[in-house]
Amino acid sequence: MNESVNEQWAPPSPAERSGGSKCSYPVMETNYPSFWRTQTWQVWRPIVALVVGVFVFFVLSMIASVAGLLIDQATGRQKITEITSMADFEMTPIMFLATNLSLAALVPTAMLIGRIIFGQKGGFVSSVIGKLRWGWLGVCVAIMIPVWALMILVSWLVNPAQFDGLHANNETVLFICIILLTTPLQCAGEEYGFRGLINRSVSSFVRPDKKIFGVPTGMLLGTLVSSLMFMAAHAATDIWLNLFYFMFGVVSCIMAWRTGGLEASIAMHAVNNLVAMTTLPFGDTEGLLDRSSGVADASALIQIAAPIVGMLLVLFVAKKLGVQKTSAPDAPSEEPDTASVMPKQIAPRFPEEGTDEEMSKPRRAINNQTEQSIE
């Protein structure tokens, strides 16, 4: 492999050739997870990005939780002193709103980290073209809705009792409004945080041209670490729930890699969570966040199948539509072939044959000019 590739697996950009600084964007076609591995990459950048990202997430979660609990205490929704475990915790509309907003804040957090630490505009966390592709996001939502509708039908056929006892209450309308308005934002925040910030930071430790069985090594590493962290963030001790969270993360990372952005994973996450919250406004919310061992069973495999089916459909449609999955914003402009633009050699022109009188006129004019200059 030549020297230029060893530097940043890419030839120098026009800025470098003219003595300028190195490029903070890829100079060769690069996939989504490896987009932060550029000529300006240094080992401290992803480390700082991960530390800052986790710290901000922790601080935001603590602030939101405390604020939500204090409001609930003041309004009489639940008493802090009575909460001894997650099973005693009641997901009130205020706590639900606080949680969703704290997670939604990961969107600007990931964008700012990409801008400040890696020198790329925030929009490049959304996709490799530097912005969220709203049209493609809509297509992905349209793909995911029937998949999850089928999952609900199968779940009902397997265990119809799970939908018993549902009824409206004093918080139903407020819950519905908060779910519809903030759940998509919460899902986007998790995608920007885990599939964007964590996935890209970890992937950047490996050069994009390194592959295992044709798959970028950085992508595999980023998928593994970010999916494990996504699973751990849900604090479940049930094996079936952990399997679901891990597989959900893996599927999301694969879609980000193969479609060049977060649109597909945001769509899947939003549809999944909205469906999961369908019964929330009509049931008992106490113990909603109970993820202890034994709360789930093998029927969770149905929930695992839905993301896989959705992913396969998204990748098929993305290929048909030609969705852009790589880009090189700082690619050097093609230099023109000098041989092809060199002017043709012009043959000397001689006066055409004519009479002696005609051919002697130029000579007489030159002699006259010479005599005048001497005088």
C-alpha cells in the first residue's frame, strides 16, 4: 500500500498540496460509521467524544429525573419516599416527558461533538450527505408501520390476555399528547447518541479500508460496542430483554452502514416505541420499567423478528432507489489531463506565392521604418 494511503488511506487533498491544513472530511468514498476517520483524526478525539457524550447523557438524565420526581411530588402523582425499587416506580406523564426530553437532547449533543471535536458540520451526523433526508425517512416509516402492525397481530394471537383491563383514566389524554409529540424525538436522540456518536467514535479507531470477510472492521467494532452499550443503558437483567435490545442495536447499525445515515434506524425506533406505548395511556403504569429477570419469555423472539424483517425490507428498497451510502466531501478535484489540453503545434505560415512587386512591399515598409528610427 502506498505512502499516501498509509497516511489517511487517501491521496492528499488540494488544500494539502497547496500547503494548507489537513481535511476534516473524508477525501475518499467513506461509509457512515467510518466518517470521523479522516486526515485530522487523532486517537484522543474519539476518546474525548465518548467521555463527553456519556457525561452529558448522565447529567441530563439526572436533571430530568429529579425535576420530574419533584413535580410529581408537588402534584401528588407519586411520593418519592415510597419508591424503593424500579417495580415501585410509576411512569407518570411528567416523568415520561422528562425522560423523553433528556434523550432528545442527545441530537444536538452529538452534532456539537461532531462539530467541535471532529471538525464536521452537525448535519453529517444525520447522514453522509450532511443533512437528514426527510423523503427517505418517510419511506422508511412507511416500510416499518406494516411490519409492526403484523407483530402486534401475532403478539395478540399468542397472548391475548396482555391487552385485557385497558381503560381510559384522568391522565389518558395528556399521555397520548406527550407520547405523540415527544416519542419520535426521544427515539431520534437515542439513534444520534448510540448509532451516531458511540458507533462512529469506536469505528474511527480502525481505518475504513480494513475489512474482515468483506465487511469493514471498524463497522463491526462500532456495532458491537454501541449495541452492548445500548443494551446496558436499558438496565435489564432479563435475558430475553437484553437479547432484544442488543439485536435492535445491531440491526440499527447495519441500516446506518448500508443506507449512509440514521433515517432508517430513527424510523424503526420511532415506530417500535410508538407501538410499544399504545397501551400506556390506558393501563397501570406502575412497574412499567421493571426489567428484572423473568419479566419476559421466549415470546420476545417475535419482537426480535420485527426489526430484522424491517431491516431486510429497508435495504431492498434502498438498493432499488439508489440511496447514497458513502460520500467524500473533501475529495480532491480531478486535475485536467495536460496532454489533452495542450495547444496544437502551429505550423509557421509563409506568404503565398505572388509577383515580385507584391512580395517586395513588406521589405520596403520595414526599410522605411528603419530609416525613420535612425533619423
